[in-house]
Amino acid sequence: MKASNLSVIALLLMGSGFVFSSCSSAVPLARVQEAKEIKFPFSEKEFKSNNEFMRVVAHGESASSTMAEKIAMQNAQTSMSTRIKSVVSVVTRDFSKQYSKGDVNESYESMGLSVSNETLSMLNVLDKKILLQPGNIYDIWVVVEVSKKSILESANRAMSNGKKSQMEADKDKFREIFDREMEKLDR
């Protein structure tokens, strides 16, 4: 066919609502079919946070198994600390807005850090996997947890160090908000 005939056919088809396009795939189909899904260690539901425990998965790599484990634990502690501070900060902010008439006192503002520091001492290693990568590199994965009860007890102690008036009522209200935030984790 001549180029002009192809243009006419293309215009007719476009006018009738059909549009043809040609595109080349960036990845050949054979490569896509060869692709494999990667599953990270501890990605199952039982290793995720729930209403009773806040959990974190972390890993560390090194030519030394001891160093890889230290890196994994440091990463887990850092991640857990960040999560605890974040949850306590959200709870504190919501608590302050609802029950303290927007007056955030200093003890509430610093509570996330003190709760995080205290609860990290209660960190429990739930499970550990040791993988040996090519080149004799150790890849150690850990899943750690802290109980919701421990975090809440630390928060209550931090609140007790603050203002004494309204303390018991504040603890109950704080727990209510804390429970709502824990419900949102890793579901």
C-alpha cells in the first residue's frame, strides 16, 4: 500500500472511534516472566505490630557476624525509638488538644523521648535470621518488640512526674487515645 492510502485508512479508523498505536515494551516479555517476587524475612502477619505489641524488623550486613548483629540491633533500636516517639507525640498532641484546652506543658512535650528511652530497655528480640550472602557477607535480620503495656506504663510514669492535678483522669484519657493509635499500626 502507498503511504497516502495508509494515512486515509488511519484517518477513517480514528474517525470511527478506533485508535491504533504502536509502542515497544521497555522490558521484553521473557524478562518479565523470569522476574521473581522477593519476600523479606519476617514479613508475615505474626511479625507486625498489633494491639498488644509494637514490632520492628531490621537488618545489618557485615563480613563479621558479630558486627552484622550489632548493626541489626542498632537499626532495630533506632527504628523502634522513632516509632515510639512518633506514636507518643501524636497521642500527646491529641490529648493536649482534647483535654488540656490546647495548653501543652513541657512535660508532655518531652514525654516522647523519655518514654522511648525507658521502653527501649524492655526491648525483646522475637526472632533472628542469619543469611550468608556471596562474598561471605553476613546479613542478619531481627524482629524486636515492646509491649503496648510497657509503653503505656512508661507514659504514665512520665505523666506522674508532671502536674499532679487531674493526673488519674489524664492517664485514662491518654490511654484511650493511645489505644486508638495502636489500632492503626501495621494493619
